[in-house]
Amino acid sequence: MSTRTIHHDDPNRSSTNATGAIKLGAVLYTSETARRGVLREFAEELKARGWRVGGIVQEPVRAEEGQKGGIDAIALDTGERIPINRPTRKSMDSGTCTLDNAALTESTAALRRAVAASADLLVVEKFGDQEQKGGGMADEILQAAVAGIPTLVMVPAIALERWLAFTGGTGDLIAADRDALWRWWGADNLYTELARAVPATAIKRVVVGLNWTLVEGPDGCGLAQTPPRGKQGCRTLSAAAAGRDLRQMAALATSWDPFEAALGIAAINAHHNKPTLAGGDDNGLDAMSDTDGTIAVVGRFPGIAERLPGALVIEREPAEGEYPEAAAVSVLGRCQGAIITSSSLVNRTLPGLLKAASAAKVALVGPGTPLAPGLFAYGADILSGLVIEDTDGAAQAVSEGCGARALRKFGRMLTLKNGA
């Protein structure tokens, strides 16, 4: 099985499946499925977010006067339309299949292009009669999966047994639902998406302090929590900023080295948390006060007991009455609300926490929170972070080892809510 090497300094390279493992999903539908176009909508949404999506979707063609309707295959990378089905009156009366096999073969070129380009996602609509017999786009589906390209295929529920035989039982079964598709896509991809949004502009300043890491770009200044010195992975990083632009620095957010990740998150925040950004001025903790049910809090926030009495606190070094990190999945899974510290971005626990809290209302809170609405699709409902307005003052404070509370006088807390 092939693998793809991921370079942290190139945010255009895919990080959706860095191990090269097969990531294959069957999107099941029936004749009663209300939104048959959900896979196409999902593919277009990812394309709009900067992901490289290839493959084929289908679209019914309306019948015009003197003509019959049919089906077009549409290449997601080029928009090319290929007429794969044009029924005649005779075929309709006799019930004969009018699939144009030559046109179907032509449409497989879109799948081959996606494989050759190591696309971030391959979409195939659908696992039809030809594919069930081993023809059509069957070979290309398997080639993409074996190449480590995440692949989604529309599969009629009545053909599930044939699909399982075709794949050897490999992959996931997914409902034809946007939320289900996003859960399959996975919150790990949020790092790459955030980094890709950052422009290749010059870095003005980098300050790595005892508690916080600061990166200043041309339009804003961003923070991330500095990993504790001496922890595994927190080592001296040679030429951390030298020769890098803001986008290259942001790409370090995909690294498993916490020191690199902190620089990357700070660079991402330098782009997203601009002083011109508008939003609410309420604290992220207070934004959850109207949530019914139990609230879990990942991270010990000051004043949490007064603001949210009865909240279940999860901490790396728990005090009496608090839960250890090992209990996070269990606790989050039974709560209606979850407040997660932004330091979870740096230590790479955020994707798992978002998955565990998928049924809860989630707030990401702290000076290192990216104020990027794109995070809403990955499971966050509230984003509460710091917008720095006095960059010189903040840089000086970071260099002196200040804490989160001291940083607030150099900017303002700002909160974004999904749907607001």
C-alpha cells in the first residue's frame, strides 16, 4: 500500500490521510432518501473551503419539448458534463437500460485525474449496476482507496451486500446526511483548513514566552499557549521563523511537535483574530450559561465554580472533585454542554474532544482560540478568543512570562456564535 509524505511547511499538501491507510465511505440511500444531492453539496462545500475534491456526481436532466430527460455525470474538478443516460420512448416503454457505457468510461477520467493529483477527497456517484459487476468506475474506486485518498461513494441500500463483497468489508457506512459526512471527514482536518486560509505574507515578529507564544503578521497578532519546557517534543526549533512567511508558519499547526504546533496556531490566529473583527463581547463561559443540562469544562478556568455551578471539570492534574483527562470521553459523552480550552489545539486533543462532545453544545475558549467561523462545521458552536490591539504591549508581556489575565489589557475578548 502506498503512502504520501506530508511536509509541514506546505499547507497545500493533503493531511487528510497521512498514514496512507484506506479511508473509504459508503453513503447509503434508498428511494425514500429526501436529499439525494447531499454528497454533491458536501463536496462543493469542501471545495469552497479550499480542499481539492475530485470525482463524479450525477444530475438529472429535465425533459424538454420533443426530448426525453436523462442523467449527466459532472466532473467536480472541471465542471465538464457528460451525458451518460438519454432514454428514448422505445426504451422507456420496454424498460431497457439506456446507460451509455462509452460515456460512462469517459467519465472515469475525472477519477483518474483525482488519483494522479493526490486529491484530498474523491467523490463517486454512484455504485451502480456496472460497478456492482466490476465495471464502470469500480477499478478507479479501488485505486483511489488503496492510494490513501479519502473516498466517498453513493451506494443504494439494496446493493449493500454487493458493496461489502466489493470492498471486502473495508470502510464505513454513512447516512446520507451532512452531519454524518462531517463526522466521517473528521475534526483532525481542521488544522489543515485553518492553515490554508492564511496568506503568504511577511511575519513581523515572533515571541516565545514562558506561558504564551506570539506571532505578529501584517494585519494582526495571534497567541497560542507555549508547551511546558522539558516535555517530550518541546525542543529548540532551529530557524523557527527565519525564511518563513505567515502561511508557512501556520502550516506548522499540523505538526505533532507541540512547539511547532504552538507557532502554527499563533500564526493562524494572527490572520483570523484581526483588530477589525466584529463579534460579541460576552465571555465564552457566560455564553454557555443558558445551556440546559450538565456542562463539562475541559481546563480549569478562573471563577468557573461561580459562573457555572455544578460544571464537571476535567483537568490534566485534577484537584479534589475534578475528573482526570482519562475520563474526558466518558464525561463529555453524557453532557449537554462542553467548554474546551484552546490549549487543546496545541496538544492535539481537540479533535478527539469534539468527537466525544458531538451531541453537546461546544464552546472553544481562551486567548489562543482562532476566531474562524469555519470551525463551526467541525463541531464548535461558540468561539471565544482574544483580539490583540496593542501589539507592542502584548509582545512585551509575553516575553516577561505573563498569564492569560494580564494579556487581556492589550486587547479585547470577542465571541462568535454559530448562526449569529
